Amino acid sequence: MTISTYRYLQLAAVFAVFTSIGCNKDFLNKSPLDTLSTDHPLASTNELRLYVDQFYASSLPAQPTGVNGPGIAFNDGFGTDNMGFGNTPDARMSGALSPNGAVISGYTTIRSVNYFLEHYTNAQGDQALINNYLGEAKFFRAITYFNMVKNYGDLTWVNKVLPADASKMEVPRDPRTLVIDSVLADLDQAAALLPVQSTSSTMRIHRDVALALKSRIALYEATWQKYHKAKNDAFFTPGITDEKIRDYFQQAKAAANAVITSGRWKIYNTGKPLSDYQNLFITADLSANSEVMLWRRYNVSDLIGNSVAKYVSTGGANMGISLSLVDDYLTINGTPFTGIARANAQAVYGTELLPSIRDPRLSQTVVVPKVQQMKPGTIAPAYPALNGTSFNMNTTGYPLAKFLSYNDAVAYTDDFKDQTPAIAFRYAEVLLNYAEAAAELGDDAGAIAAVLKPLRDRAGMPVMNAATEFNSDPNYPFHDLSPLLQAVRRERRVELACEGYRLDDIMRWAAADVLVKGKRPLGALFTGSDLVQQNTAAGFYGSSLLIYDTPPAGKKVNLYLSGNPGDALRYIDPYKAAAPNGFGFNLSRDYLLPIQQRQLQLTGFKWVQNPGW
């Protein structure tokens, strides 16, 4: 049926992992109580639970376990304008992907979920528990299909276990809208089946998580269709109407509103605007947190840990936050950070990050020199580790502070020693989904600002005012949006920075033309700031000088700067050598991933290659 059918038709995949996966505290502490009955499968509620447990590990986000590896804290480094790794651009953003290595993943999980849906009625026991696990299965089928649609567009919707018959693979793809409509229907059913919870202490999916995912997916599809259609490219669904797009926006808003009006969740705020935001992401136990709706717990005592602190605590991690992201944070008064104020702040390294002049979320996302604690007893140095080696090097001058467990004496000592949690769903995203959908629908700006007010309150920022926050600079990527949409998009970027949302946003807004194509993410100001004075034998970089432009005999360039020698202002430019003309993202191709030729053959070429490939 689909490209991965040759894998997922293997029945062995159905009886996969039922052991500990770290998404539920019981999974960490207990062995399976019994095993799956192969002659009469899924015969008890315990077997239902063991079966759906496998999807928590594969379908929900985790934290990184290696330098520049995948995971929430590092995901924005893979092809976005928020972060970058090293000096080599992301393959997709640079237009360097190849169909040869492309393999569609996801259908193995779909088959496993469909197997559950065909056999769960065998279970005897508490009907409420049966409904619970049925709702979880529907949720996992929805999120798996959604992730595939984001990558590949049109798919074949499969809602049953297919027989081992090669001819069953030879069917065309369904329009992505059919798949998304089926996904949203799954989530409606999941929300009706799942229990109501007001905390995330069970670390299992519940009704409001299903609604949060529905708001995410409906908003994604609404904006994907609207903005790709507006550019008349190859990626929107032919014939889709404005009414259909509006319906997706309405579904996104309604699902988010159901969570908001339930009154079960609120933004975490202890009245400490300089630390509450950062502490949310490093609290090892979020069971009682009012904002966190679903999360993965790490416990090094049970040999379940991640590696965020090992790399981030160096101030390097062979990555860096972009100037573009830093610039997008408003001033403490709620105005764009532009003009003379920006120029003066950049002249002294670190000044532009201070919470006394900027949105305090910035200083809790990017390391402030001489202020941020990096590990117990260690404060960030006065200047960034631009001359570091391996994972001790910072590539932009803006080290990551978010997710850094700075008070944990063990977290930074080695891989898998960090207990920084992995938050899969938090209430802040629900508010942002609502705000964006409402703005797209033309709702009142004041009402939207009121929805987002808890985010601003936590940071000690003024209530959103689209007029005063509007950035009209023609060089600002979204200067042509309405003030309200621009403000909502900025708020989303700032609040969700470095949590892995940015690539999805770039793709669904069809914004690679203004954010990626021909662009290179820059770093901090170098020439024109006091960083230059530190690049002397007596300065901060004296032990290993930074070499740029023309290296002395026997030396190599180890720092790239924008512009040309003699320019008054030059910014750190890590990808200058690798991408001299900017990222080569192909606007007519790279919004979707390619499909391997072998996989097309398995469908009898009923599936066709994605546009441009």
C-alpha cells in the first residue's frame, strides 16, 4: 500500500517493545505484569496498556543525548533561523538533500496502531480503562500521520491492517486534506474517550492533550494551505476553497478554546519574571506544574537521562543562537529593538541581552555574560567561547541558556546524567494557537491580547499592543503582514524559542523565501563591539586568537565575519564559507521531502515523486 509497507507487513513489528520507555513513572519502576497473548491478543486492560506504551517513546519528543543530536533543546538547529550547528549548513536548508537516502517512516507505527484498533475489543475489564487506551491509540495514529504529512504531503490513508499482498500496495496517494480531516476526526474521538485531568502527574495522554494537538494540526494545515495557495506553488491542495481553509482555522481556535475555557490549566508564574520562564524547563518533576500538560520524565537513578547540560554548560555545544532571534525580542517597554538603542547595546557585548532593557525571556534563553550560572559554582565568562574546540565552541556568540540545569551538580558531568524534562505539550502553545487562529479569522486585537496576557505577565512585559510593536523596517521579514499577525507570530517565536517549533512555522507560513533562501543566520556584532578589543594577546581570546579574513602564514581562518575588511560593523557569520550566496533552499522543491525510487516502485508507481524531485 505505501512505501514502507514492505517493512510494516512484518507481523513481528506488531509485537514490539512493551517494556519501560520513560513516559510514565510506572514504566520506570515496574516490570510488565504479564505478556501479550498471541492466541487471543489484547485480552486484558493490562495488555492494552502494555501495547500502547510502545508509542510513547516513538511518537513523543525527547531531549538530546549527544552533541548536535536530535531532541527538543537542539531541534531548532536543524534548518531554522533560530539556531545553527557548527559551520556546515543544514542539508535541507542548503538544498542538498537527495532522494537516494530518503525513506518514509511512520507506516510501521500506523500498522501497529491499526492492529490495536482491530483487536482491542477482545479486552475484558474496566470499560473506562479500555476507552482510555483506545483514545491513546487514536491519538498516536493522528500524531503519526500528521508528522508524515508535514514531511511528505499527500499520503495513503490506511485505517486497517493490510494483508500480506503486494497488490494492496499499488494504490495512489490521498490528498493531504483527506488525511488531515481523518486525523482531526481521530482526535475528536480521542478527546471523547480520554479522561479529564488537571495535572500531568500520570504522564499519560488525556483529553486536553488531544485537544491541544488538534489545535496544532488544524492551525498547521490552515496556514499551510492559505500561504502556499497565495504563492500559487506546487504544495497546496488543488481546488481547496477559502471556506475550507477558514474551517481549519475555526477548528484550531475551537479546540484551543475548549482547553482554555476548561479552567484546568494556567501559565506557570510564581511572580519572578527574571527566572520563572527558565525554571519551567529545568524542573525535574513537573507533575504538579499548572502549565505542563504532557511531559517525559528523566531519572538518572533509573539510568534514564539526557545530555543537554553536558554540552550547553560549556557555553558552546558547537552551536549558537542567531542574531535574528535575539533581535526579535521586544524592548522591556514593548517596542521593536531597532535604531540607536540597538546600536548602542550591541557595542558592549551582552548588553543587548539584559532584562533591564529587553523582554526578560531573552536573558532566560540566551546566556548573559557574567550573570548566568552555567553549573554549580561557575558563572558565564565575560565573552563567548568563539575560540573553543569541539563541543566547547560557540558558533554565534549567543550561547543557549534555556534547558540548562545550572544547579545540578551531576547533570553536566557526562552523557545521560541530565534530568532536564522533555515537555511535549504546554498550555502556552494552546494560547498561541488560539491567538494565531483568531488573528487569521479577523478577531478583535484586544481580545487576542487578553488571551496572551498570561505569557506577558510571567515575563513582566506589557500587554501586547500590535500597533506599538509593529516593525515596519523593510528588512524585517514580516513587515508586510498586518500589525496583529506580525505581533502574534513574534510572540510565538519568542515564547517557543528553541523548543523545536520553528521549522514547522517556516514551512506552514511558506516563509522560506524571506527567512531561508539566500540568507545566512548571523551572530553577535564583532567589529564595532568590544569583542575586537578582546582579540589581542592580553585579551580574553589571547590564548587562542580568532583569525578572520586573511590568516597569517601557517594559520587558518577560525572565525567568519559578514561584510568586508574595513566595514565599520561586521557580525559573526558562521556559514559564510560554506554558503557564500546564502542557503540554497529550493522554493519549488524543499518544502516537502523526497521519496526514494525503490519506495515508488513498491506502489507500482501509483505514488509519484514530490514536486521538484
